[in-house]
Amino acid sequence: QRLGVLHVGQRIEEQADFEKIYKNAWADNANACAKQYAGTGALKTDYTRTGKRTQWGLIMDGWNSLIRYYKNNFSDGFRQDAIDLFLGNYSVDEVEPASPLHVKKDWKFLALPIIMVVAFSMCIICLLMAGDTWTETLAYVLFWGSASCGTLAIILYNGKDFVDAPKLVQKEK
């Protein structure tokens, strides 16, 4: 009222249009911040916008959480490196000739996930398209299932090698 936005006697709670605009702006800002840092939209924006949790909001939060998990573990090291450079948490050493950002990846980083996806897909296809006999189908399912489980075990055993960790880690002095 002192700023002249509301008349005398008006209450902010009674301004439904303003409340809707404000909540949407707040949720849009949360989405922008979350996309910059986490790579996906913010969680629980359905509640921020409407004041209620919806089934669709729960599904979208689950989807965004899965995407965040993948990005955080397998493709987001560069994002943390950029943030550290921008904030000054890492300073480039002029004496060091090699760039810490250039790390050559081994063949297994591409081959093993592809083998696992193909083997798992073949296992599902063998289940859906049964062979002439149940023993033939069982043999195919066991073969492709063990191939997908075997590659998954190798990936999990070498898990730290698959994680895309930030490369600009300040060395201890």
C-alpha cells in the first residue's frame, strides 16, 4: 500500500492474477537455475505453480531425477569444471604444459555400454519372439541374458572409470 501497488483495504491474498503470475515467475526462475546447474528443470514446480502435487508432476520429477542421475555420473564433469573456472576455484597453472581437460578415453567406454544394450535388447526380443521350442527360446534368453549381465558386471567393476568426474581438481600443495 505504501508503494501504491495496492489500494487501501486491498490484501495481497485477494489478488489471484498477481499470485498466478508470481508463482509462475518463481517456478520459471527455479527451472532456469536448475537447468544451469543440474541440467534439468526444477523439481516440484507443479506444487510451486498450483499449490498441489499432481500425478503428472510426480512423473516429471521422477524423469528429471533419472536424467540428473545420468548426467551427474556420466556426462557432467565439464559443467563442474566450467563452474570452478568461472568462480575462481581453479586457477590455470602456466608451468603445466598439458591440459588437464584432455583425457584420452579407452575403447571400453564406448564398446561395453553398446554391447550391454544390444545384449539386453536381444534378450527381450528372444522373450517376445519365441523360437520353435521352449528349449531354443530358453537357450537364447540365457545366452543374451548372461551376456548383458556379464557386461553390466564389468561396467560396475570398473565403475569409477566410467564416471565423468571433474578434471580441474586443484592439486594439494
